[in-house]
Amino acid sequence: MNDLIVAVVAICAVFSFLTAKHYFRYKSGLTVQGAQTDQLQSEINALKQRIATLEAIVTDPGYQLKRDIERL
């Protein structure tokens, strides 16, 4: 009976160790992804601002007139 209890406790200890190991590996990966997500989000915001500026330039009537004159 005692051997069975020792075996069950050993199996539970190994399972708990493996679960904790995977959890901390997963948790550390989220921190890296969080920092990378913030960096990518700021880059996306900068690109959106640049696109808005380019759209304003291209849709400006003066820009279209300048292109028409250059074609002639």
C-alpha cells in the first residue's frame, strides 16, 4: 500500500513540475510578444499617418493640375 502512495505522489510531482515548466515558458513568451505588439502598433500608427498625408496630397486639386501640366 505504501509503495502505491509513493508512486502516486511521484507521478503527481512530475506532472506538477512539467505543468509549471510549460506555464512559465508560455508566460515568458507573452511578455516578449507584448513588447513586440506595442512596437508594431506604434509602427502601424505612424504608417497610417503617412498614408493620410499622402492621400491629402494626391487628392489636392493643385496636385492634379500640376500632373496635368507635366504631361503636356
